[in-house]
Amino acid sequence: MRRRLLGATLALVAAASLAGCSDRGAEASSAPQLSVDGAFMPQPVNADMAAGFFTVTNKGSADQLTSVTSPSAERVTLHSTKDGTMREQDAFEVPADGTLDFSRGGNHLMFEELTGRPAVGDTVEVTLHFSESGEIEVSLPVKEATYNPAKASGPGHGTAQPAQGRTAQEHHGTVRS
């Protein structure tokens, strides 16, 4: 009986040790894994403001988009639109294993004080700043003012809400998307 009890205890200790190793490995590999696609800017209708849209897909742990910069504008701000009301946001959560959508009628970038008026066929460079992932450089092709791509969605895609009370942090390293 003692041997069985000792054997069972050793088996439990070994299983707990392996589970602990597995959990640490899962945590290490679950860092945010971001990619950006569907980026575009509708041709601006006036000389000093424009909007920008894209989708961030995350195949890892949560992250946060804290700011956006571009040589094409003096200032780029993050906005949400809810119930027809547009609000500037300090940051947006990028859910774990989900997406953050910037699309017409919803979340979007606002380019303020453009340094030049982009035309259809041009590209506008932006740098997305994330709290965990650092910087991702993205090219936004300029499309017709009425361009609106079909919105694709599927299972497993999270929705993102604005993060409240967070400020942008300085990031190092650049990832090209």
C-alpha cells in the first residue's frame, strides 16, 4: 500500500512539474503577434484633413495601439465612432487572438494639418506605436474618396474598445508589415 501511495505521489509531483514547465512555455510564446492589412486612405476632400483605415490581426496576447505618426501630417489622432458620435481616443486595445478594425463608420485615424494633399495612387506612410510590440510601419495606398472595401469577418475575431486613460509610450525597433 505504501508503495502505491509513494508511486501515486511521485506521479502527481512529476505531472505538476511538467504542467508548470508547459505553462511558462505557453506564456513565453503568447507574446502579441501583430500583422496589419487592408490599409488605405480615401483621397482627402480638403487640403488639411484625411482619414485612414486598416485592420490589426493579433495571434498572441493582448497589446495596445497607443499612437500613430506620419510624415504626411503634423498630427495623427485615434478616433472611435459610436452612435454617430466621433470621439478622440488615447489608445485602443488589440485583443488577444483577435482583431482591431479601423473602418468607415467606426474606429479611424484622423490626419490633421496634412503636409501635402495626397492623390489617388499615392501612398501615405504611417508608424503604428504599440505598448508591447513597439512600432510597425504601414503604407496606406490612397484610394478614391468613395472607396469602401467589403468588410470580412469570421469566428475568433475579437472586437476592440478604446482604452481609457493611457498615454503613448516611446518604442524601439521597427517591424515592416
